[in-house]
Amino acid sequence: MLSECTLFFVFTAIKMELFSFTPHIEHNPETGIVTASLEPSFGGATLTRKDIDTLLEKSGYQSFFMLEDGIEELLVTDQTLRGQGQKVFEVFLKKLQKSNEAKPSEEMNTEGEASAPSYNPQQIFSMLGKEAPHLDIAEKRDGQVEISVTDQDLKAQITLTKPFGGEAVTLPDIEKAIEKMAIAVEIEQDVIQQALDFGSCEKLTFAKGTNPKKGKDSIFEKLVTDQFSSSPKIDEKGIANYLDINEFVVVEAGVPLMRRHAPANGKNGTDVFGKIIPADSGETLPFFADIEGSCLSDDDPNLLISTLKGHPIIHKRGISIDTVLVLKNASLATGNIDFDGSVCIEEDVADGINIKASGDVTVKGVVGKSTIESEGNVLIAQGLIGGSKSGEKNQENEGFGAFISAKGKVSAKFASGAKITAGDQISIAEYASHCELSANNKVLLGQPSGKGNLIGGNTYAFKLISAKTFGSAGGAPTNVSVGADADTIVNLRRITQALHKKQMQVLEVHDSLRKLAIRVKVAGLNPQTKEIIEKQNEQQKQLDLEILELRKQEVEIKHLLMRSKKARVTGLYKVCQNVCVTILGASHTVKEEMSASTFFFESRRVQIKH
């Protein structure tokens, strides 16, 4: 008979063993698939990815394509069945203990010790009522070539997948795939060779069709001008007469204003299969409907004529006629002017006068310490004598006496101590001295004629600042800048970093959802897992929205930077010392006088071309 101590020792020795699995792999040469199975065992460690990689390497399959879902399912299955098998094993041992306690006359072996009970891991696993898992974890793959077309059959692209334990793609393989797709246009052989050299590529364009070109839409030809000529007339002695200018433009009723020309035919294109892509003809565009003071001619539907006397305001597809306020001068006698239309001052604008107009403002004389606001263009035949305005409390406007603001263009003969802002372009013939000039497009000095000197102050334009001479012999600090703000590059870095972070979070959520799907497949869906999946799906939706917004911002800033890199500062004759040029936050201060020079942005700094 066994003593109670002996029975306890036998049970304890049995219970110390842990139910586990031993992985085995098999390779099917016909399919190239490597399958892993789990064989029940005792005492093995929990299966890890490293164990699988080691097993594949020992078997010579380390270069095969890893089937990540199958590997993940194998790991989850090992963990799940291991836990379930351990519970069954413990129940089995408890039953065995009760059986031993009920049978004190246990058989003895030859040494007089109690015989261990008979059991094996297969027996324990069979109690689970499940089949041993066989999962695909790796696959032998030859290199693959895929030819696809995109952009409405205008581009042919090649995708090469590197081999995983198989044969690599060869040039004949690619040529055969191209022939099968019936690509009929010229093949860029260097791109094909590049793909072969790399061994793998994704959607690399190797052949292109020709885009059809749509015909030009209706062209609108203006038959009148909206501004006087600010160019001086030169007499036989070479003396420029700036007082001799054209009159302010006023048209009578019934005058032809604009003609619409018929649209042109387009040019057909060809896709990568050699098929003709018909081109669309241009569209017959209508005149703007909300143009006042003009209408279509009764005799010609393509001709716009004036219906009243006034100043022409030219639009892209029409010309409106503005009522015109013509004054000899603007002074204390007239007071401030706020007019819904265009304003023409035949002489000067006195100090302290404010002019506001919904149309153009034309001054044939000189503007003093005054303010002019225009929804159109501001044209000053002579110039602006601003200087400092006494008693000015606004630090932003300190040092300026004249203020000009226009949504269109501003032009003048000269400007001194003035702050000028234009939605399009600023043109000054002779000089701008200690001014603040800001234009969304260009600032031009001395074009088409005039000395074109920019002396002191601050000048900004997005696209171009051009002057015949920058600065002065005395070295007056002259600051010019073009392109986007300095913070634009910093903002792009911030957005790029945020976008990368969000994309990594999306990958983490995708990977987590993939693993949860495998766990649900093996162990079933419980309320806790369901709640986690729902939360992660919501997180993914939110991340997708945030990424969409960040990409939109990134595209806008990149477009702005591309335009900024084309910005230029051009000195046609010379650039004096103490001129500071800033482009995209990079600055260069001229130390010594230079001849004609162009400043541009390249390699993160301001470059100079003489």
C-alpha cells in the first residue's frame, strides 16, 4: 500500500508539468507554401515570433515571404490552446488524485514504489475536442511583374516584386508582360533598366500617351483703355515732359467696349494603346452678367457697348461703366471724398484729405500727406510727398505721411515717406524714398522708363521686386523681401511631423485591429474585445479626418513654397551697400556695391547671379 506521503509526491510531480505545444513546419514543393503545426507536449515555453523565425531559418526558408496573418494566428492559437489545455490537465490531475485516494492498494513497481499514472499530451489535447492546427506561415514566391495603366490610359506603369526564395524577374519577362498589355507608344528603356537594377519598384511610369488639348475658350478683346498713359513724352532736346499725359478716360454711350471671339478647336491626343483621344473644342463663354453701364449690341451678340457716359472698368469678361467724379483738386474746400464710382482729380490732393472710391482713383498732380483707398487702381501722374505725419500715434504707421491702398495696381512718378499697399502691382517711375511698399504680385521701379531708384525703407512683393538701383551711395538701410513668410518652412516641418505621427498611429491601430480579428477568429468575440474594436474603429476614423486636413495644409504650403522659390529681386543697374534681401527667411546684406544682380533662393540661402 502507498502511504499518503507517497501519493502526495506522485501528484506533485505530475502537477509540476505544464501543457504546451512543439511547433513543426512542412514545405509543399508544388505550392511553395510552408505550413506550421502544433504538436501537444509538456514543459515547452510559450511560442514567440523569434522561435518561428529560428525554425524557418534552420529549415532554410528564411528568405520566403512571411504570411504575417498566419504567423499571428499561430501565436494566438498556441497561447489560447495552451491555456485551455492547462485547465483540462489540471482537472485531469484532480480526478487522478481522487482516484488514487479511493484506491490505497495501488500497484507497486519492482522497487516497491508506486507506479506513475499513464497519460500523454495527445490524450490531454484530445479532451479539448479540437483538431491540431495547421497554418500557412510562409510562401515561396517568384518575382512578379505587373503592367498597369492609369490617368485615363495616358500612363503605363510597371510594378516589380522582388522574389522570396524564388526566381527574379528578367527583361524577357517584362517585355512579354508589356506585349500582353498591347502598349503601343514608345517605351522608356532606361526606366525599365532602372526597375531591373533596383529589383523592385511600384508603379513606375515607363510609357506615356499624349493628352488631348482642349481648344481655347472665347477670347475677350478690350476695345477701350481704362487708364491714362503715365509714360513721359520726350522732346527733340531729350527733355521728358511728365505734365503732357493723356486725359482721364471717359467714354460716351454707345461706344464699343469689348468683343468676344469664337472659341478654337482642340488638338487630339493618343493613349498608351495608340487610340485617338478626341479633344474638346473651347467653350463659348458668356459676358459677365452683373456688368453695369454696358450691354450686348442689338446687331452683334459678340459685341459689348456702353449704355451711359462714364469711366470704363475692365473685367476679364466684360467692361462696366463707372460714374465718374471729376474735381479740379482735393482740398479743404472739397473736404474728404467717399464716392461710389471712380474719382479723377485734375490737379493736386492737399495734406489731410482722405479719398475713398469703389472704382479707380486718378490724380494728375501731386498727393501730399493724404490717404487714398480704392477698390480698383490708383494712378498718380506726379507723385506722393508724404514724409512723417506729426502726432502719429500708430507705431505701425510711424514715419509715413501718405497712405495709398488699392485692390488693383498703384502707379506714380515718385514716392517719398509713403505707405503703399496693392493687391496686384506697384509701379514707380523715378524713385521711392524711405517708403513701405507691399504688393501681392510685383513692385517695379523705373519700368518702362525713369531712374527707378529704391532708397531706404521696406519693400515686399510675392513674385518680383525690380529696380534699376537699390539703395544709395550713403548706405541708407534698404530692406527688400519676396516670397512667403519665414514661418512657412517652419509650419511645413510642423505639419510634416504631425502627419508622420498620425500615420504611425494609423498603422498601430491597423495592426491592433488585425491582431484582434485573428484573436476573435481563434477564441471568439467577447464584450470586452468588441468594445476595444469599436473604440479603435472610431479612433481610426478620427485619425483619417485629421490626416486629410494635414495633407490639405501640406499641399497648400508646398505650393506656396514652390511659387516662393521662383521669386526674384533684380537690380538692373547696381545694388548699393547696406541693401538687405530676404527670401523665405534667408537674408543677405550687401557689403560692397555691386553691378546688375539678381537675387534668388536656392540651397536654403539667398544666391546672387551677376
